[in-house]
Amino acid sequence: MVVWKVALFWLGLMFSVLAVGAPSGADVTFERRTWSPVEGAPSSAWHIAQSADGLLWFASPSGLHRFDGEKFQRVGNIYGHPLVSHNVNIVVALRQGIALAYSFGGLSVFSAQGVTHYDKRNGLPPGSILAIVETADGILYAGTSAGLAVLGGGAWKVLRNNGLPDGSVRTIAVDRAGTMWVIVGDQLYGRPARSATFAPVMRAFPSTVPEIARGKLLVISTRGEVVQVEIGKKPVVVLEKVSANFDGVYDGPLSTLWGWLGGQGGLVRLREESGGRYVVAERFENLKNGNNPIVSSLMDREGNAWFGTLNGVQRLRAQRIHEVSVPNDVFMPYVHRGLHDSMLLSGIFAHQIVRLTESGHAKVADLADVAALWRAGPDSVWAGSAAGLFHIHARGVEKWPLPAEVKPGRSVQSIAVDQAGVVWVSIIRSGLYRFANGEWTRIDTDVLGEDGMPVFLHATASGQVWMGLTNSRIGQIVNGRVQAVPADKARDIGSVLSLIEIDGRLVAGGEKGLVWVDPRGNKPMLPDNEPAFRGVSGLGLDRRGGLWLNGLDGIYHISKEQLSAFWSAPERRLKWEVFSLADGVRGAATQIRPLPSLSVAEDGRIFYATNSQVGWIDPLDVRRNQRAPNVLVLGLRAGDKELQPRGKIQLASGTTSIEIKYAVTAMSIPERVKIKYQLGGVDRGWQVPSGERVARYTNLEPGSYTFRVIAANEDGVWNNEGATLAFEILPEFWQTWWFRALVLTILVAMIFTLHRWRIASAAARIAEQVATRLEERERIARSLHDNLLQGVQALILRFSTVLRRLPEGSQEKRILDDVLGQAERLVEETRDEVMALRHQWSTEQIVAQFSAELEAMKPGAKASLTLTVSGNLAHMRPDVALEVCQVLKEAVTNAVRHANASEISATLTVSASGIEAVVVDNGIGISPEVALNGTAGHWGIIGMRERISKLGGLLTIVGGEAGTTLRFTAG
């Protein structure tokens, strides 16, 4: 054992690391984004403005440019109203619109309602407009070559007798106190609020452009000093040695001050010292370029600073992470908790371990290449490298060499210390070792399979010691021996790079995801809307119980509420937020060593390390953008026509495809904007786009449509009102209602005509069939008359001759007389049939004949017979009437013969909808079998069913003790 004892030094160290102060402004990092003309940004944007709808406007000699949060675009109109000229030099946002000045004279005021162009006809002096300002009371002023002009009553007027000399007013500015400042020549004048008179204040550098910073006017004096000016007070020098024409001081994010100092390196961040002087706090060496000065600035409503330069546009945004300065010799940095509440920084190739301080870092120990640390307590930190194992405490640093069998150059991979104080060490390509009382013991890991070296060791508060290995394997040390956790418990997460215990639950992070290692079975922890948390090599819990992950895609945060819901329902996906490149996180979490890549400080801050950066996030103080973005519809394109979103748009007939361009004015992190849109009558639900902000639709039908789009900023603050666009696609003439009505009328007429033709054709066919049938009937009648009747008559005559010759009273004569009587009756009946064949009976005659037959049956019937006929018989054809009456006659006859009834009634009802007939008796009834199939050897019931079936009807017979009811219907 080697003990380094430098008692006095470490005594001082112990006291110096007792507290880490609140972070100063120095640890706030800023993203500087640059857009060049290649990306559509303007060069030499002399003025920048942000309109009420959130759009950014840039006035430059190359034209008016607009930035909608996604891209720059040169525009030729505002709110659909064309510009007078593309050569613009000033753009100013007004309460109710935008003011634009042209390089060769003239001024326009645009609003959603219209545009007003001003020139000498409206009293505006000729020549270039040099400045435009709208004061708090809504009055518009312009700096012109003729003096200070004011707009009133629709006309411009140059102010006189106000303390200003005649001459060109080249700048106007209004400070927080309401003081108006103008420069005429090289003299600065000021006019207090509610005053009408200007007073000279000081001489200014000839080309200076006054800036309002922190609400006060800053101007460069003739001595090359930045001077802060307030009305009624002596000018105060705040910055010296300013000489370049474009030098200036500007407001920045989080109330910071920034400057362009051509003689001091370009863009710098300034700090205000006691006495009000500004000093350079930070230089951006990569911006040392005197040819790209700042020519205009703007603080947008989200707190970002925008700068127009000679070569493009820049944006400064305060990032939500806090970057930590890393020594230049550190490769693959490593941050971990140290003694007491300090944070230690080391890494591969680092020559020493340092602790982080407010101003940077301070040396802790000259230990090189330390890539494994474990904090065993407030006064105990273990470290490992290829040089050995080290114990850092308040008394010094103790060192032990690695086990003798470990080959030189092989370093410590991971360290963990259990509750008994035993140190567990994983050594690269050497295995797992136990270190206690100065002695090394190699631990058998064969139970874990091939390559049993732990990638990561972790001791939990519950006393467990876990290890993560390659190929989704997890091991546990129990009573000094290694046990394997069943492979299916960790599933396929690749190499296990991090472990954490949350309320007794073990969570493992690996190269392919995150998993809850549960004795009842693995529960993958999957992110919402993403396939997996990738490359998780660091895990930590904040003071609220939220889980933090350092992975390949950034720093993830999962709230305690989300975790609680997951423990109860592991099938649900986790909602998350991420801190990534857009937030200032550079590089990716380490995937081999040093591990872990995330550590939670004593004060609750989340420290992380990537392969190129160390930083921290305060979960209790994450900057949020609470402003919902404006959502705008910029235009509609149909074919080769670009239409402005004013009122309800009518599109030409034949239009089937459109493009709708929209904008979401979230300027901080536009990459994280969430957008939903919907076209009523086409989209069944909200559409979530990706890529450019254009909605495309095809195969549209004529009609009225309403397009709606909503959006949220990077922090999920939604503008649910969004923007809408109503438009109508006019129909072709064949798609109009009147054309369709005409086509429908023609179609109905054609159908009606076709129907009439079919009826006529059917009637003709029926008439032809009837004629044929009548001819056949006449032929049969002739045949009966000429053959049968004539033959029977001849026979009767011959038999009559024979009859006369027979003796009177003989039996033979009596028999022959009966036969002749039957023959004569046959002749009569045949003659009736012949008459019937030659004569077509009507429905009324057929029903009357049936009624007569019923009357003829009454004398021989024991029951009273009644017939009731109702409805219009004209609705029943004669052939149908004949079949119906035959069935009724059969039914009544059966009832008379078999029912033994006292009352029998027949009812016939005829209507346009059909025929209904009923025969009811009060006799002895009928069995169900007979009612269904009739009596064997008899065909009455079967015949009745066949007749009604041919008519498309249905016949039913129901019998009982009260009698029998026969009912049938026909169409």
C-alpha cells in the first residue's frame, strides 16, 4: 500500500468542496445558428422586425425576406398586397401591421385589411427614408432628409420649431423611459416623454447607429467609446476602445449583453462590472472575421437574439443545458460524484482528476486515465485505471497495484463498493476481482458463460451488487459468489451498460433499450412514438423521483408519474422529453467506457458526459417556452396559381389537387414543433406531418372545404385555435346541380318511356296470346259442335227410333228412355261449353256465376251459406278470378260435405295491393295433418294449394274445436 500524505493540502481541499455554489451566468451556454444566402438568408439585412403573428422580416438591398421558423423566403407581398419596390431598407413591426421603407423613397403601411402607400402626394418628403419608429401612443415617425416627419390624418408632416435643426434625421430610437432620441448630422438630441421639444445631448461617432440595450440608449462617441445616455443625466462611458464603424452593444438572451467589437475579435459576450463598465466575458474565436459585422439586431418574443450581418443572419439562443469547461487533455470525459458535494471530472488521456468549481475546475489528484469511479460515502471515493486502484479521502490518496496476473496496460472497467465495504473491480480482459483488506481475490464468473467480465458494476442501497455484461446478460453477487440472472429477464438489450434500483425494482439500460428486470418476467420500457431508448449508458433519479437516461439520442427524462403508471401497467409506453443537440448537447453517450455517463449531484443537478462534452441540467429549473406559437396559412397553390389566404377562395372547375403552405412561428427550437392538420370532409382525423410545412391533397371533388392546422412549441404548449382556410372548388358544368337534375329528369323520362314501352309490349304479347287462345277455343267449339254434338244428335235420333218400337211399359224402354235423357243433358252441357268457349267471361260474370252456384247449393246444405264480396273487382283479371272462385267453390263444397257445420261464410276482398279470401265454418274442425296434406286418395286440398301457388299466393288451413278457417292471399 502506498499512501500519499499531504495533510495540509487535503485539509484545505476538504473545506473547499463542502459546497458548490449556484451556477453563475458563465455556465449558461448559447447556441449560435448561422444562415447564409445559400440557405435563403439575406445579406446586409439593415433592419429586422417581428410582426404580431410571430413572423420575422428582414429588409435588405436584395429584397424583403421572411422567416417563418422553418426557412427564409424572399417575398414580393405582405398580407397578399404587393410591394412598390423590392429594394427595401427599413422594416418595422407596428401594432396593426408592418411599415416598409424603400431605398429610393416612399413608405408603405401594410395590414391584413389593406395597404397604404405614401409618397410626396401624401406629404412624405422625397428621398430615402432613414428611420421609422412607432411610439407607445401609436404615432408613426419617420426620419427623412428634410427632417423628422410624423403621420397624422392620413398625411405626413415635417415637424418644425421642435429644437431640431434643419437637416437629415438618420436615426430615431425610443428608450424604456419613453425618451425619443434622434441624430442630426453628428449631434444626438433627446426629447423626454410628454415633451414636444428636443435638446442636444452629445456628439456621436459619424456612422454610429444608436442601440437600446437593457432599456437605455447606447451610442458611440466621437472618442470611440460606447456611452450610455439618459435624459437629464451625464453620459456614462460603459465600454472603451471602440473604433470600428459597425461596433455596437446589443441585448441578448437571459438579459445578457453582446457586442460586435471588430478590434477585439468580433462577437463577444459582455459582463457588467461594478460602476457600470462592460468588460468582455467571452470571446468567440471562430467568429474573428472583421468582414462579417453585425448591422442590425432584434430580440424576439421568445427571448432569442437575431443579428443581421453582411453575410447572412445569426441567432443566439440560451440553451437549456449548462456546459462545463473540460481540460484540453481530456478525451472521452467522465463526470462522477466526489467527496462531500463535489463533482469530479476525469477521462481517458486526462493527466489528473479535477473537481468542478464555479470558475472552472481545480485539481484533486494527479491520477491519469481514470475511467472508473465509485463514491462509497461523503469521504470516500474509489478510482481505477491501468496504473492501479486508488482510494481518495480527506487524508489523501491511497494506491494499490492491480493483481499481479493482470497484464500491463489493462485498465479498470468498473468499480462498485458494497455495504460491507468490499470493493468489486472489473478489469478489462482479466475478469472480476474482490478487493478487501489490501488483498485481491479473483472471482469465478463461469456461471455467466463465455466472456464473464462485467461491463458495469452497480451496488444498490438495498445491499445488492449487480453486474451488466455483453449479450443482454446480468449477474448478481450473493454471499461472495456470482449468480446469473436468467437470460430472458433482460431480453435483447445488447450489452448492459447501466443499472439502477428504483423502489426495489432493478432497471437495466443497454445498447438496444431499457428494461425492468422483474422476477416475474422482463418488462421492456419503451418510449412513446419511438422504437427504443438507444445506447443507455447512464441512469439517475432526481429529487422528484424522475428517471434520467443518457443515451445515443440525448438526455432523456421520464417523470415519476409516468414511472408509477408503468409499474402498474407495463404494457404502456412511456412519455418522455429529450435534451439533445437542439438543446446544446453535443456528442453521444459513451458505449464502452468510462461508465456510467450520468451522475446526480448532491444538489439534485443531473451531470452528464458525452464523447465531446460535459454538462448539467437542473430538473427544478429547466427553462420552458410558455408562449404558444402562432399558426398561419401562408397560401394555397392550385396548378400554377398561388393564392393568398384572404376570405373564401374559389378554385376553378376541374381542380383536383392543391397544396396549402402553413407556418408555425416557434423560433427557439423549430425542429421540435408538433403540427396537426385536417381537411374537413377528406381527412378522417388529424394528420401529423413530417418534413416541410405543406399539406398536399389530390383527387378532390367539387365542393366547399375547410382546412385547419394547429401546433405546439418545443415544450408542448399548444395553439389549439390554430389557423383555418376556407375554399371552394367550382364544378364543371356536368358536375353542377342543375346538370345533374337535368340528367336525372332525362333518365326518369327514359325509364318511364321504357316502362311504358315494356307495358305496351307485354300488352301486345298478351293480346296476341289471348287472340291465339280465342282462335283455339273457337276451333275446339267448332270441333265439339260439328263432331261431338252432331254425332250425339244422330245417336239420339237413332235411339229414339228404337225407343218408339219398344213396347210401352217394358223395362228396356224405361232404361233406354233414361239413357236418352242423359244424352240430351250431355248435349245441353256440351252446347253450354261450346258457348263458353266462344264467349270470354269478365271477372264480374265469373264472380256472379260463383255466387249463383253457391245459391244452388243452399237447398241441399244443412248449413246456412253466405258470400261477401268487397273491393274493386277490376283489380282482378278474369283468369285469376276463375282460379280464385274455383278454390272458394272447392272450400265451400268441402265444408258442406265434411264440416257438419251450421254456418259457413265465404269472404272475398279485392284491392290494388292484392286479393284475400277467407272461408270459415263452425263445424267439427280438421286435423293438422289433413289440413296440410289432405286425405289419402283425395286431391281437393292439394289442388287448392297448387292453384294459389301458381298465383304467387299462400293458402293456410287452421282447424279447431270451434271450426275451420281457410285463408289465402294472391298478388
